[in-house]
Amino acid sequence: MMEKIRISAVRYANTYPFIYGLTESGFDKKAIIETDHPSACAAKLISGRVDLGLIPVAAIPDLKEAHITGDYCIGADGKVRTVQIMSNSPFDVVNKVFLDYRSMTSVKLVKVIAGRFWRRDLTWIDTSEYFDFKSIGNNEAVVLIGDQCFEYENQYQFRIDLAEEWKRFTGLPFVFACWVANKPLSAEFTTEFNNALSLGVHNIDKVSERFSDSGSITGNELRKYLTENIDFLLDNRKREAMALFLQYLKEL
């Protein structure tokens, strides 16, 4: 019997359709599936602890081999809601920004936007799992990702949605994470995996019902988030956006 493919998926609400598809199709019986924070997904794929991961786009250059797998991603064509920079001071007086330790792509995205588009030289502070994101002072901001944005956004007076800001300057959507393998996978596996993802992406109402009470984003708000904010199809415009972002990272 062939060894099962090991998969790491993000544990946020934007991944619910993928988890639904993988489990409802029975694909989870053919693979070992774990859920992690985005940065942990990347670390596992880079180290070889998994074979396939839903990893931050910013981590792709760190892989010795990177094989984008399937037709789906975590993207947004405008406001995403779950990747924001927030502050209680107007952004033109902010000089220090605390970066969510769970993220790779989003913290690099804000640096690209700040340097290339805002023309701001800010002080960037890394955080850890024990950092209190509610404790920032005057002239300070935080970059937050994931479901916690729904919890914290009303506690900050000033907020910028980073996917919306990217589109404002580039006219393109943004891809936060995509499925990447660190070795070639068989065509049979890839097709079956892609079909499983498709099952979830095309059944958002059922996904929303299944995960309605699973996290910070609940009920109809979850359905709206998955249909109005997240764009799952990895189409040519998103691939163009990925290439542009990775080019900007080289220049950063």
C-alpha cells in the first residue's frame, strides 16, 4: 500500500469549503490532513513534514520545489475582512506596527503596500502567541489576520483592509494562500484532490450550515464572508497578481 500523502490546511473559516470537500468526498480517508496557522503550514511544507499545504504565497520562494496544485486558493477581489491593519490613531501619525505572528503573506503585503504605495518608513515589530493585540498605544497599529479580525475590528477606530488596498493600487485581486506541493504528485491524486476541493467551493450554503457554530464567524455572517469576501478560484488574474506580489517581494 502506498504511503498516504500528508496535507496541512489552514484552520480559519476561509478554509471551511476545502475541509468540507475533503471530508464529504471521503478524500480525508486517503490522506493525512492536519490544520495549522498559515505560518505553521509553510514551516511544515518547507521542512518536509507534509507533502502538500495550503501555504502563504510569500513562503513559495522558500521551497526547494514548489508545485502549485489544483485550481483553488484563498484569494480576494476587493475587501477580504480577515486581513487588516488596525489602530486607534489616524494612520498618517502611526509609526510602529505590530505584525501577527500567524501570518507570512499578510505581514509582507503590508510592507509592500507601505513602502511602494504609501511611501511610509514604519517600524515593524514581530509578535508571539502571547502578545496582547488589544494593548497597543498611541501612534501604533496592528496587522491582524483570520477570524479574530471579526472579533477585534470594532475595538479599533481606524482600519484598512489590505486586500482592498492592494486592489486600489494594482487593479488586481490578491492571493493569500494556495495549495503547494514540495514534490511532484501524480495526476490521479491531483485530479481527485481538485475535485474534492471543488465539491466544497460549489456548496457554500452547505458549508455555512455545517460550520455555522464552529468559530468566531457564525450564521449568515459566515455565508456572506465565504461568498462576498473570499474568492476561491485560482484564475489567470490571480496568478498575475501572485507573480507581481512575488516580484515586489524581491525588490522589498
